[in-house]
Amino acid sequence: MLDAVKTAINARITGGAVQSYGINGRNLQYFTLTELWDLRRKLEKKISDTAGTGQTQAKFVGADD
């Protein structure tokens, strides 16, 4: 799904896709560029969280501290 979102963003930026259009009184609207960027960010975060690539910090304290 992340690849599809990236492809849609690229197509929108390079002019290869439209945001909306209408035929015979019917209208179709795709995600806005902002919505696509938000979706990409959420998907990347979800992948990062499940892949364990985030950083974890720990502080070790000795018995005398």
C-alpha cells in the first residue's frame, strides 16, 4: 500500500494524475496531495513501529546510585 501511495504522489506531482473529474454529471474525486502525504507518513510510521527500527533508550543505574 505504501508503494501505491508513493506512486500516486509522484503521479500527482508530475502531472500524470488529476485530483477530480466529472463525466455526464457524475464526479469522482481522488485523495488530495495533503491527504496522500499524511497517509504516507502514517504508513511509514506503522512500518517503522512494527519493524522495530525505532530507537529505544534505557538508563542503567548501579546498586549504589
